[in-house]
Amino acid sequence: MSPIHRRPLLPVALVSLILSAGAASACDAGRVVGTQVDGASAGIAGVRVSDGRRIVETGADGRFEGLSGRDAPVFVIKPAGWTLPREGANPAFWRAAGSRGDACTFTLQAGEAAGTLDVAVFADPQTGTADEVGYYDRAVVEAARAVGPFGLGLMLGDVTNDEPALYPLIDRATARLDTPWLHAPGNHDLDFDATDDAGSTASFRAAYGPETYAWETPQANVLVLDNVIYQPGARPAYVGGLREDQFAFVEAYLAAVPVDRLLVVAAHVPWFDTASAGAPETMRSADRARLFAALQRHPRVLLLTGHRHTQQHVWHDAATGWHGERPLHEYNVGAVSGAFWSGAPDADGVPDATMADGTPNGFATLHIEADGAYRLAWHPARTSDDPATTQAMGLHAPRVLRQGAYPAWGVYANVYMGQADTRVEFRVGDGAWVPMRRVERADPRLLLENARDDLADALRGLDRSPEATPSMHLWRGALPTDRAVGEHVVEVRVFDAWQGEQRARTTYRLDRFESAGSRP
């Protein structure tokens, strides 16, 4: 979401384009071979293969034909129960445009785990320097290693900040999670010297393959979409949406896939519009309506998006073009880079990176049961010994209040995964639990950080923390002042829709105030 700038295409992308233009046969045809647990190999029938527009199936001998591998990457739609070899974090499910001969054979390996699936969900690492890749590795990858292992990883775009030369470096860090990763491109993964939208992801394709594709596990089907439309010479230079060739693939895939399984749709730009009044729409409403129409026959769909460097849940209904029996859930995931790796560094040199809505930078997890039921959680990149800052929430309360003062001051709870109907309560000491009220205000903890930046005589880090904006998941409760003088414990509990009851606590003190005239 920062200003757009981009250096020329990487040479590897240019090579890919030249091969694409010059290949005579490419992967228009090929074969899918399966390796069983006992080592036996044979062609696999019924596996779907695509060039991003057409979808064909392999025959009895595992062979396929009828694609256009000269013009686009050819990829296999990985069927449930199989895995693929991978290089580091990146599975070998695609072949570059122009590939031919033996390269057009895909090898699947039997034995993908059934039962449950744990997915790591990363959005917007947005690394612009080797130092920022280091922050990503030391803070976020290390935190994910402590939470994992995972059966799958999803990267929701903006892998780097307009620096595709950093792809190999960040891939090495991601590979430490020993997980196959699927990538969707973001607006900072574009080549802005391209002449059209299809050409704007050449550098991304050279590293990660197709931008729109599908992947199937025993627990769910995953549809990865490039929903960033590049608009050369226009303002803004990109908008959310899908091209006609993408719709051809998506509609063909969704029309044939069984509807009794969870469908996870991963993309970069939110499907809800975020434009201010009078500004151009950020997501083309006609494209959203067409996608939602294709999704409507699927009763269980979860949308995952990034891009905004804040976090919230949106439930789509007729107002946004969704006409299913139940609202459609979109989780707009917070950023790995938080507020673009900004803020004062900690003792390890990693910037604070708190987002503008008060959410700490980090990553999400998606746990999927065998029947497709799912649970979501947010994981801050760094933990704290402070009981007021847990994985689920961060608390703020004044340190001291006057005994007997009007109770105009409150405790705030930023519940990172909170929604409009989330139940949040607090109590003081062993008192009764009292409901807290959801408010759309700036997180006081980030406001304090803004004040520290304002008052500092020197820069506290490379970039200041972001200016605090109203949070969609902030709750407030008025602190009582009619208690005894001394310290009081404030406890907050949240009833999380997926993780159950979560608690945090802080303290405040009540003092008597004695004016100068009343002192002996």
C-alpha cells in the first residue's frame, strides 16, 4: 500500500518470456506419474492439469494433452492424498512456459496425511532489504517454528517490497519451516514496466509459477487467486479484480469440484471495498459478484486476504453481492511485516512493527478438521512476560487514579481476532464479571508509542510507528474508583469463537489526593 516503484524485470523473467515465445511444442502435452509408498511408479489417471485457462484430465496412462504451455506455466492440480517434491519451501507443481520434453512429466508421491490439517497463513512480509528478511527470519519464522509443524503454508502476497531479487533469500528463511508453501502475488510483486496485467507478474511467475491455481488436500480444496489487476498509466496503478482467462479457470474448476468439502480461497486484495467516499473502488464490484456467483454452490467457503496491514473479519451478504444461505466469511489477515517493519527496535534489533489498529505483527494459523470444520488464530511474532499482552489480546489501563473520582477512565482490550459479536468481559479483583463495550477508537498503547516518537530528541528507529487509527476489535470498560486505596488487579476474559476462553490481566492503583492547602 506504499507508493509504487519498481526496477526493471529480472533477467530470469526475461529468459522465461523468450522461451515462451520461441517454444514450438512446450508442455501442451505431458504425463503425471505417481510413486507409491513401496516405490512403484505408474501413470495416474484422472489428475487435472491446467495452463491457467483450460483444465484437462490425464488418461489411463497418466498422459494429458490440449494445453497451451507455450504461453503460460502448466501446473498440476494436486489431488488429495498425494504430495509433490519440492525445492526448499516451493513444491514442484508447475512447469515454466516453454518447458518441453521430460520437464513436462509431473511426479506425485503417495502418502499425504489425512485427519487434520494445520496451515500457516502469512500475509505481506514485504521485505525490501536483506535486513528486513533477517527480521522475518528471526522473529516470524522462529515464532512459526514454535507453533508448527504445518502441513501447508499460504503466502498472501507482497512477498517483498518491489524487490524480486530478494525472493531466494526469503525462500531460504521460509524453508526452515519444512512445509510446502503456496504463493499468491500482491501489488508489491508486480513488474511496473510491464505493458499489461498479464505481463506484470513475470518476475513472480519465474519464482513461484502460476498466479491462479488450485491445490487439494484430504481436508479442503484451496483456490489461490491473483486478484491484483495492473493498470499501466492509470491512477491508481492497480485495482482488485480478475481477468477473463482467470475466470475461465476458476469457473471451470468450481463447476466440477465436489461441494461437500471446505473451499479456501487465498488472495491478496480484500474482496470488500476499502475506498473512502467518492474514491474509485478498490475491488471491482462486477468481478466480485461474478466470483461470488461461482462460489455460491459451495456451502462452506473461507476467504483469506491480506494487503491492508490491519486485521478484521468481514461477513459478506447481499450488500456485497453474496447470496448464499449464510454470510460468507472473509478473514483479512494482519501483516507479517506489521506496519512495514517500522517502530523502535527491541533488544534484538527487530522493529516493533505494531500495525495501525494496534495488532502486533505476526502470522495466522488455520486448523482444519477432517470434516472441513476450521479454527483460526493469530500469533504475535514475539511473546512477552507481561500478562497484559497475550497471544489473544493486549490491555491498557491507567497506572493511577484518584480514589472517589468520577469513573471516566477505562481499561481497553484490543482483541486481535475479535468480531462485532465477540463477548468480552472484565472484573476488578474478585468482583463480578462486567461486559465491556466495543468501541472504534485508536488503541491507547499505540497512541503512547506515537507520543514517545513525538517527544524523542532523536529517531528511535528507521521509521516511526504508524499513526494510530480506529481499531475494529477494541473493547472498553470503565474502571471503578470507589475501591480501597492501593493496587487493584483487572482481569479480562474473551470468548473466542475458535480458541475458547482467553484471559489477560493488568493493574491500576487508587490514591488519595491531598491538595497543598490540606497538608500539615
